[in-house]
Amino acid sequence: MRGQHLGTALVRFSGSGLGAADNVLRTALLRAIAGAAGLAALLALAAGLAVARRMTRPIARLIDATRSMAGGDRTSRAGDVRAPGELGDLAAAFDQMADTLDREDQIRRDLVAGVAHELRTPIAVLQAGHEALLDGVAEPTPGELSSLRDEVLRLARMVDDLQTLAAADAASLHLQRRRTDLADVAANAADSLARRFDAADVALHRQLVGAPVLGDPRWLHQLTTNLLSNALKFTPAGGRVTIAARRDGPNAVLEVTDTGIGIPAGELPHIFDRFWRGQGAAQTSGSGIGLAIAAELARAHGGALTASSQPGHGTRLTLTLPSLTLEPGPVP
């Protein structure tokens, strides 16, 4: 058997070897990647459309509300907008701005109505009085002329009050702030009204302790004078008005307390409204904006004016302002 030729074996390699298998695998992988990429692109497009729709819907509502408001519809609001992040905040801010504008517009309407109502009476009296004099129905006696003069003075006081109110509205833009002591302001205001208190037989007591604030002394004097004048107006002869100033923690406090007729609980929330006059003010003179001016000036100084009262026992008006430290140093 050794060295003998027994047969021939033929080996043939076909094209389906390792190279072909590699090509098939590569093609399958490329197809899988292309399919996954296409599917990812479709999903991304669908997600983008959903996000864009979610974002454009509140924007469209804001645009519609803005156009409606620009067209004169003061009741237009964006409403409860379900939007992510800043869009929701923008919609809430828009509605808050619209509410503020609506309140300001109502205040202007009330102001015009109040001014018209307050001016109507003295103008009617002046007109009737002059027509009576011209027609010879009434004689130009000193009493008749004095009555007409009183109405003219009433009109003049109203104009002055309106000018003061307009200035108080803009006071925050024109305040000349400097270090000021509420106790000094209160003392000066009390001194300026001392004769009026003596003439009305109303005692004016002072309880003044240093209360430094950063404010405009001129407007703070106006505010304090309004509070004292209001207390004097509603305190009968033999009564007492107390003005007090002190520090209370981080605040400076000014209080004006009287032993007057007091304010009913139902009227108390309205005493700072412009031209509002309660039942107790029916027999007193005035335009009804003194406390409104005081409240406006308090807000301009970054403070607040509040009231508490018990009918028949008097009223307390409290001004609260941010206090300054007592240490010497430059004004902030």
C-alpha cells in the first residue's frame, strides 16, 4: 500500500464562503440601521409636532387675548393656560396685567363720577343764587353774598384737593427722600393745627419717640396733617386726639387716635376710597379724599395705612413705614 496511487480527490471552493457571509451580514446591519434611523426620525417628527402644538396653542390664546384687549375688550383674558415653564408664567402675568388695568380703569371711572357728583351741588347752588339775584327774586344782601362765597370757597377746596390727589398719585416718581424722623414730622403737623384744635375745644396729646425713616418730609407732613384733620373733624368738643410715633421692630409707626364718633364696621373697608363719605360725614364739610391721599402717600413711601374703630369710642389710624437704623451714616 505504501507508495501506491490509489485515487484522486478533487476539492472545489464555491462563492458562498466566508467573504460572502460577511457581505450578507454587513448588508443586514445597514438595513437595520437605516430602518432604525427612519423610525427614529418619524418618532422625532411626531414628538416635535406634539411639542410645537403644545407651545403654539397657548401662544395663539395669548395673541387672541391681546388683540381683543387692543380692540377694546377689557374682559379678555388668557385664562388657565396649561403650558410648560415660562409660557404659563407669561399667561399668568398677562392676566394679572389685564386685571390691574381693569382696576385702574374702574378707579378712573369712579374718580370722574365722584368729581361730577361733588361739583354738582355747589355749581347748582351758585347757579340758582345768581339767577335769583339777576331776576330780582333775591336781594344782594350780605347774607346772600356770603352764602355764594362759601360755595365758591368749597369749589376752590375741591380743586385744591384734586390737585393734591393728582400729586399724591405721582408722588412715588417725585419723592425727595432723605433721613427723616416721624416724631419731628408729627410735632410740626401738630403745631400747625394747634389753633384749630383749641378753637374746636379738642385736646391734642403727643406721645412722640424717635422713629427714623427714609422719606419726603413735605409729603409725610401732608399725610400727617390729613390724619389729624380727619380726627379733629369727627371728634366732638371736649374730646381728645392723640398722636404717637415710635419704632416697632423693623418699622416706624405713626398713630392718630381720637375719641370721636367712630366708624361702623360696614363702612371701615371704604374709608380710603376716593370721594367716599360715610353716614357720619354727612353733616361735615370736605371732599372725601383726605384719607385717600394719605393712603396713596403711604404706599408711595413703601408703607401702609390701616384703620381700626369702635363706633361711639373713636378711631385709630396707623401708618407703618420701613424704619432706618439710628446709627449715623450716609443716607442710602
